Amino acid sequence: MHMLSHLTTDTKSHILVEATHDMSEVIIENGYRPDPDILFNFPGRVRYRRSNVIFLVRDPRDVIVSHFHQVTKRAIDPFIFRSISDFVRDEQLGFKRIIYFYNLWFRYKHIPNNFHLIKYEDLLNNGVFELDRVCKFLGIKCDISMIEDTYNKSSASKMRDKEIKNQLEGFNNFGKNKNQLKVRKAKIGSYLEELNDDDIAYCNIELKHLDKFFNYSE
């Protein structure tokens, strides 16, 4: 999981919010496949220079597992790989892409007006505190009880149940198998269950190239 939201103010002082994968995606659920090299060919992030960016990251090893299921099961005409191992090692679409993207944003985090890093693991372990930090970053005054209520209503189990029942607006239905769902395990370290020892060793070697700013290591 890597995603960012950026906020800009227009000439009428309206706040504009956009959630984006920032050209890192390789297939859209409607089947469209963007040029995967765009991410590498246009590294500059000047379009965010008037924005306040919230950058959401997750352990790249968990990201690659989640991404594999996304691109092979949650799209019209999805990608086909012989195995998750092949996907992990794909030079263009695999694990190295995640490392590149994280390092890219570390390099250009000075471009936006403000930059705020959020880690998926912190959201799971101490979500109310993290959401309170987000509200403060956005300049939103929000009662802590309201944040707690919102966080509890948005738990993975509740979201997964709603997805299975087709009660989540904007979520495409590609099947009810757990790996076809958008809300899958929502578990820290799930890569240990889905990658073999060689895959994990490969990822750990590549993880050494990730800037220590993100504080992920083997």
C-alpha cells in the first residue's frame, strides 16, 4: 500500500482534496493499463508544489503481496503471472518498483508546502492517535471521541463484511474469495505467510536500498 492525498487551495480559498497512487499503478480495475514506465520517465513532483501531501506507506513486503492479488484478481483482463515469485522479481512491476517509488518521494518531499508521512502499521496499532495527527496536519479541529467513533466504524473486519455484502459504494465486485476482496487480511507481516524463503530473502536484499527515513528493515 502506497498512496498519497494532496490538498491545494484554489483562488476562492476552497480546499481541494485528491487521493492518488501518483502514477505508480500498473492496471486500473476497469482494465486500463497505464504505461508502467511513466513513473520512471517523469520523476519530478512539481505538480505538488502548492499542496500539503499526506503520504501513506506500508512495509514493502506486505505491499508486494497485496499488489499481486490486486493486479491478478481485481481488474478486468488482469495480469497473469506463473507465480507470486515471478511478480516479486519483475524488474518493471515488482518489488523494486515499490522501493523506487518510496525513495522518489523521500527525495522530493520538500516540493510540497507540507509533507506528512503515515504508516499503515501505525494506523493498525494506534489508529486514533494517527488520525488525530492527520486532523491537526489538515488544520481540522476534531473531538477525540469523534475520531475514535470513526476509527472503530472503519475497522477492517467491518469494512470486509460490508464489501462482501456489496454495501461499500465505489467498490467493484470481482468475487467473494478472500484474495479477490479489496479488504483482505489487513495484517502486519502477512508476507511471511504468502512468500517463500527465497522470495523473502530477495525482498530483504532489495529493502536495503530503501532510505532509512521509512524505518523498514528485515
